[in-house]
Amino acid sequence: MAQYGKPEYWENRYMKDPEPFDWYQKYFENPNLKGTLNKYIPKTAAILVPGCGTSRLSEEMLADGYTGGIANIDISRTAIDLMIGRAKSREGLTCELQPPNPPLYSIPRAPTALSISPPPLSYSHPYLYFNRNFLSPQFK
């Protein structure tokens, strides 16, 4: 059974496969994903992406005109280092290592939290749990 909540699991995963990975679909290749995000998230919103891994989503949203800043956080140092390398030339994109179960005051705040990880991970993230208004009604 995968140990998704353990940094060691993700360190091993990203060391073995450092290529960008998206749990769902690529932003520009999926008109439903892009259309839904454009409909509900203003282009000027500050966005937090907990559990970013090596996803291209924040980079693609930035390229599509999101200007409020996108903060990526993850528990994997390897994933964050890979993201930092890709974010160097992209103003408005930040990447930060977060320990598992961080104190709530240490998590970057943004009016919009965009979870890109599968349900067991995203719904247990302290930021999303604390800010339940970011969850769909069936998960509140």
C-alpha cells in the first residue's frame, strides 16, 4: 500500500521519475479543466497549490494569464527542488517545502486553494481541512 503521507515515499518517487506529472489532466490539453478553472477562479486570484508535486498546472495557469501569484507547496524536497528549477524564470510562481502536518500558521495563505492531488491526500491537507469552504459540499 502506498504511503502517500510520508515524505520518503515522495522522495523515492521523484528521484526515480523527475519528469513533470499531473494527477488529472494537463491544463491546456483539457478544455473542461481549463474552462472550469477559468470560470471559478479569477485571473487576479492568489492561488495556493498544496501537494504540487511536479505538476505543470501552476506554470500553465501562469502562462494563461493568472497574475495574482501561485504558491506551490509539497512535503517532498526533491519535488520542490525540481519545481524551483522550472519556476526560476517565471515571475509570480513560488515553491516551498512544507513538513507533513505543518502548523496552520506556517502555510502560505491564499484566497483560492487548488488541490491537484487525489482525494485521500487533498482532503486531509491541513490548509484545506481548516478552510473547509474550499471543499465541495459533499466533503464538508
